[in-house]
Amino acid sequence: MADNRFNPHKHEENEDWLMSYADMITLLLSFFVLLLSMSHIDPVKFEKVQGGMARDIGKHQTAQPLQELKTEVGQVLRGLKLDDDKVSLGSDQRGLVLEFDAGTFFEPASAKLKEELVPALSKLSETLNSPRYSAFQIEVQGHTDDTPVNTPTYPSNWELSSARATIVVRTFIQYGIDPTRLAAEGFADTRPKVSNHDVTGRPLPVNQAINRRVSVHIFPR
């Protein structure tokens, strides 16, 4: 006859596996919590990394078109056979810098363009209107030397430098460049490339001529 009597020791032995199972579950939960804490993403750091990657990609995407544009603009200038002392092509941190000698392309103390500059602006507009360069901004800056000007139209070098930059912008618009890509600024004599005077204070005509300029800055928007 079978023994159906309850044995408390046997019951405890049968429940041992439950304790082992519970321990295993606890360990697994602890392990996953540890993994989760280690993989926590800092939103600030993530944004910085993401922003850095975006900037690197952006630089890579604009570097080649910028170099191509510089090559094309250089070809335009060579085709016009302009002397190096009248126009120069360089670059800065933002992009290309095209500088025109104000004394060559403008009447003295005036913002009236000489005919010699018109073909250059026309050809340059054709290049800048290419779909490849539609994402580039064009900023025109006017600069003077420190010789005072005082006429009814231009009471100071501020008005003169601004007017020269503006007439170049208006010429670009006439040749079809989208006005939203353009900006005009006048700096008078506040940003000279070289000193207008020697150490004794005497004017340096050659340096003053260098400082009289209109610069066209072309850079990605």
C-alpha cells in the first residue's frame, strides 16, 4: 500500500529548484540593468557628435564646387586679359575673394562704373548663375583709403564705399543673379589692407591705391 503521508523534508527538497530559478532571474535582471546603464546616451553629447558629423559632411560637399568655381572664375579673368594689379582672385575662411581696384573701375570720388568693369561682371554673372553654384552667397564690399571725401552725393567715405558696393550688386541683378543671394556693404577706410601712412604720418599713395577696392566674397550659404 502506497505511503501518502505528507513528508515536509521531501517537500522542501522539491522546492529547491524554485530558489535556483529565482536567483537566475535576479542575476539576469541585474545584468540587463547594468547593460542599460552602460548604454545610456547623453543627449547633449549625442547632439555634439551629430553636429560635428553634419559639418564634416557639409565641408566635403562644398569643397569641390568651391574649387571648381575658383577655376572657372580664374579662366574668366584670364579671358578678359585684366592685369593682376586691377583684379585679383584669392580665398579666405569663408570662400572666394575677388578684388577689383576701385581706382581702375570707378571715376574718382564717384560710384559710376567705368566700361572696363562691365564685361568682367557680365562674364562673372554667367558663371555664378550656373545651377552648380546656385547655393553660393555673393557679398560685395566697398572700401576706400582715408582721404576724406565731401560732395553733395557722397558726404563721406561711408556713402561712397556703400554706393560702389551697391552699384556692383545692381549690375549683378541686371545680369540675372537672384537678389536673395546678394548683399552690399560699405566699410569706408576702416578695413585697410595696408597702412595708408608711413611711421611719420605721411601718406603713402601706393598703399592708398591698394586700399581703394571693391571685393566680391563668394561662399556657401
